[in-house]
Amino acid sequence: MIVREAVRESATVLAAAGIAEAQRDAQVLAQHVLGRDRAWMLAHGDDALDEGFAEQMQTLTQRRALREPLQYIVGEQEFYGLRFAVTPAVLIPRPETELLVEAVELWAAETADARELQIVDVGTGSGAIAIALATHVAAVKITAVDISVAALEVATSNALAHTCGDRVRFVQNDLLAGFAAESFHCVVSNPPYVPAIDAPTMQREVVEHEPHSALFAGDDGLEIYRRLIPQAHQVLRRGGLLAMEFGYGQSEALAELLQGWHDVRFINDLAGIPRHVLATKP
């Protein structure tokens, strides 16, 4: 079997299983097995492959056909120009969350003085938000919080891989409970926000494989915000920023929960749907 044929066969199996981007996924699987990039694959499409490669491709193709997320199979996902290790212990970082990081980075750049910013990332998961900020924002110390020990292990590994372990500390905790003695310039969070009743309508890749504790938040998806917003108000310094991601149709409810905060504004995602909210502590 040659490289091109292996990718074609894999794509055929994936397409028959209903995978929307079968050709792309087959290509990524082959690159993962071979440890090569796309440019090499294009240049070596007629190279012969051994039986070991064929067996690995078949195994990974079947896993993807059963709707295991591609990112968990290859063990990584790109986010904000960085590559992050991901496992089923953490939510797979999404492109829309990059807009949240961008908003916080812009806020940090507009901060007038040269103080070292103290930021807390609540529900850090893979550490994507915390590590992206630590990489792109000068003079910052980040506390990354998660209730899951397994998630923190992944995040810690990612921080070490991106050589920012000295700027990010990881803490196992339930949101910001117990942080009353600390103060931060910014609280950022991509918390669970999916209503539990939406589970039957979600993609199998998501509902069958990603951690439910990082997805679902009660009947209306607002359970975490009801706890996090007052906790954030307690730990933020005056004029501090609260930046959060939220789900479809939740902007009005969040506007109500943020009554009393200053400069509340919403940011749309790439589809034009309100996806992030920024608010300032009075």
C-alpha cells in the first residue's frame, strides 16, 4: 500500500460512517501515524508503506468512525497559535474561545501602568486560556483553577511544554471558593454552560467523549454563572475585568446576572452570535 491509497481508503470508511470531513480526518490520521507534516505527505504520496502502518491506520480509522474526536485520537489541538495536548479528561479547545483570549490580551495591553497583572482562569481544563495569556501578555501571573485533578495534570504538562510554568500556578478548587484573601485584576472563564436537556441533540463526538463536568451546568446552563459572578466580584480589585464565554441564547440572562457591574459588553463569535461577555467591577 502507498500513502495516497491509505488515505483514500481511510477517507472512504470515514465518509461511510457519516464523518463530514472524512478526507481531512484521514489525512490527519496518516500524518499522525507517520509523524510527518502535510507537505511531506504531498511530496511522498507514492511512497510504499509497511504492514505496521496499515494496521495502525485501520485501528485509528475505526476509532474515528465510532465518533471518537480526532483531537483525542492524535492527542493534540491547536489554539491561539499554540499546540496543546488534550485527553478525554479535558474539553477540546474551540476556535471561538480564542476571541475571549484576544479580548483579555487587548485589555491587558490597554492597562496604563506597568504593574504585573494577576489573572485567574477558572475551569482551566487543558490550560489553553491560561497558557495562551501567559505566552502573549508580558508581566503577568496567572492562577489556573480546575476541580479536576486529571485536567490539572494535562494543563501542567502543557505549561511545561510551552515553558511558562513560572508564570502559571495550578490550583485544584471549586471555582473561586477559598480565594477570598486574594485579589486579581482579571477573572477569565470558559465554564460549563450547556443545559443538561440539550444532551440528546448534541454531536456524538461531544456528548459521548468530552467530560460532562466541563460541558453541562444544570437545566438552563446558568448554574456556574450564578456562583461564579458573585465570587468574581469578591476577588476582583476595583476596576478589574470579568471575561466569560457563554452559550447560545444566554446573553439576556447574563445581562441580568451582571446588573450592578460597569461597562457590560458582549462579543459576537465568528458566526455573529453573542458568545463572550466583559464586565468591570465598580
